[in-house]
Amino acid sequence: MFGRGVVPLLVAGWLLVPLAGLGIWTQRVVLDIEEFTALSDDLLERDEVRDALAFEIVQEVERTRPGFSQSGVPVEALISDALATPEFRGLFREANGGVHDQLVDGEDALTLDLDPALALVAERVGEVAPEVADQFPSTEEFGEIVLVQRGQAPYVWIGAEAARWGSLIAIILSFGMLALAIALAERRGFTLGIAGVGVVVASVLFALLVTGAQAYASRWVPEGADRAGFDATWDVIESSLLVQTLLVALVGVAAAATGFLIELARAPSTRPSI
């Protein structure tokens, strides 16, 4: 039915399907700066992300202005509101472009440069609490916000490096093996259907793995605003990756349906006549 070597090729192709899906997502989102920075809007939609950024901004200001957060004004809440403005979104997108370059270049820390946005934040805060806005440091005094360091989340760098060099290989190997298995099979329609089913199953299992990985990954991040911001950021990235995984699964559904329809169409001609 399958022919020599077909089953091993199918199994190997199925095992590589998750890596192929991850590779497609990496090439499309992570390594493409336009798509990567487009996630900025999704991130800023999350209250937890804005709150975490506001917390980091306050901590950085406290470095040069001790007592900044003890003014009796809800500074973090005011800054978080400022981060939701359309003006800040554009500046945040540019800052995320710098994060993308750091990740692709393999630097030891991912930092967010919000210097261009500092004046905007101070202006927005000044509309409610001028005395607080006056305490904002200059851009020369305000340092970059450290999002994550290599030691905190080494899997981010390992994944980025592996994706950079291995994503195309995984895509070619996975779908190449499945295509070769179909070409070698005696009943190609049936084999195409089975290959499609395997792609769907592998995609579903990968989606479950991604969904459950957050609990492990967040263990590396401290409790508090950092953890909440990390979890919200993970949710945004997870949603993007799950959409890509769904697309791969739909390709599998289409392949399975096509293969089994081909098999059904040829079945009558193979039955012995009475």
C-alpha cells in the first residue's frame, strides 16, 4: 500500500511539522522587522504590558530622582494612561524595532530605548500633575529599560538563534519528506490523505505544547509587574504563533480531504466487475 521507505518518511515529516510551523512563523514575524514591530500595537492594548512599562519607567526615574514615586500622586497609573495614546504607539513601534535588532544580532540583553517618548509621557502626566512632570529627568539621564537578560531567559536567545539558522531547513525537510513519501507511495491519494491527517495531529499537539509552556517560562521572571507584563506579552506572541499553527493545520485538512477524495474517485475503477 505504502511502498518501501514511505512510512519512515511520513513519520519523520510529521515530527518536523511543529518545527516547520515555527520556522514559518519565525521567518514571517520574528525575523521580519515590519511584522515584529506590528506586534507593538497588540502589546499596548494590554493593561498589564502598559503597567509593567510604567513600573519600569518609574524605577528608572527613581535612579536619578529618589522619591519620585512618593509624591502622593498615582504616578504609575498616569504614565500607564500616557502609554495608551496614539502618539506613544508610534514611538513604541520604533523602540521595538531596536529590540528586534538586538534579538537578531544576539546581544546579551534586550533593552527598550524610550528616550524619544519621555517628553511625550512627561507632557501627558503634566496635564494632570504638573509637579510630577517637572521631576522627569532629561533624555541624557534616562537610561534604557532592560526587558530581559540572557541569564533570565536563555531559551529566548537559543530559540532565536536556532530559528535564524534552522527555520528554513525545518520547512524544507518536513514538507520535502512528506512530498517524497507521497511520490514513492503506490496509492498516492491515500498517502496524501494520511499525510494531511498527520500534519493536523502534529499541529494540534504543538498548539497544546505552546499553550502549556507559559507556566514554565514565567518561572524565570520575578513576581509583580514584571511577571504580569511577561505573561501578557507571552499571550500576544502565543496568539500570533497559534494563528500560524492553525494555518498549517488547515493545510493538513485540505491535503487530507484532497487525498481521500482522490482515493474515493479511483476506488470504483479498481473494483472487479460482476
